[in-house]
Amino acid sequence: MGIDEKMDLSEEEFLLYPYRLQSEGEPSEIDRERVERRFFDELKSLSEEAMQLAEFLSEDKRLCHELCSLLRDSLGRLDMTIELPVKAFPFLEKAERVMLNPRCHLIIVHQDGGIDSKALEGYPPEVVLMVVWNVVPKLRVLLGEYKERVKRRVEYFDRISRDLKSLQGAFGLPHEEEIPVEGLYQAEKTDATFFKT
């Protein structure tokens, strides 16, 4: 009967093999080959898992850095500090407030009045994910409010610009885009000549 024809090892046989090897001496050739094959298969799987883990950890670090940079850039441009819910961070037992400032520093205000401020990128990726998970919905709302303020300002500028253009028309002045560049230069030379005399 070949090795493959024999039943697979039970978990107990596999786990007790080193003990049996020490106490009972050398096992049969078939038992030894079955145990070693299973053990070396486990070892090979471990090696493959370790290689994949190394790749994932490298990508995790790269993406975490990229995410923090993008967040820092967005918050900096908007000049916004985002208040985060304390309950989203169960490991911060005595925190009173948690905020992410425009420089992407996580600020933790403790109940005793102490304050910790550290770059988000300096935290483990698990914490970065918790922060980003809670920042994105708030950032969306704040961005919407900011967009409305800019939109209103653009509408005002547009209206003021149209009214000022009609005022120019009332005085018979050409609009800015209607004045040729050469004409501007000639007007400057004439003014300069006038002041010299």
C-alpha cells in the first residue's frame, strides 16, 4: 500500500509526532513521510503567506502615506479643522475632543486638560483608517458649504462686473477686451510726454 493510499493523518497524530519521535524512537517510514510531507507543506504555505504579507504591508504603508498627503493638501487648501466623534475611537478612553487640523495633525484634548497633537501619518494604519472613515462624510458636508460660499461670491462678482461694464458703456469707454494692446502702449507714451513738458 502506497503513501497516498493510506488515510490522511489525524490532527492528533500530526501534533504528537515530535513527542512520539522522542519517546518511541524512529516511526515507520510511511508515517515519517506522511508527517514530514504535511509539515513541509505547512512550512511552504507559511513562506508564501509571509511573502504576500510583506507585499500588503508595503502597499499599506504607501497608500497610508499617500492618503495622509492628499488629506493634508485638501484640508490645508480649505483651511479647515474637522471635529471627530470621540466614540469613533474606543482606544481613547479619557478623550474629551478629537480634531483633525488643516496640517493633518490629529489633536486629542483629554478630560484632564492635556492636549496631544501628532501628524496623522505618525499613527498606525488602523488609526488612520478610523480617522479617514469619520473625516470623509464631514469633509463632504464642509466642502458643500464652502462650494456654496464660493458660488455666491462668483455670482456677486459676475453681477458687479456686468453692472460696471454697463457703467463704462454709459461713459462711452470701451470695454477692457476692446482696447488693443498697441493702443494701451500709445496712451502710456502720450501721458509720459505730457508730463515731461
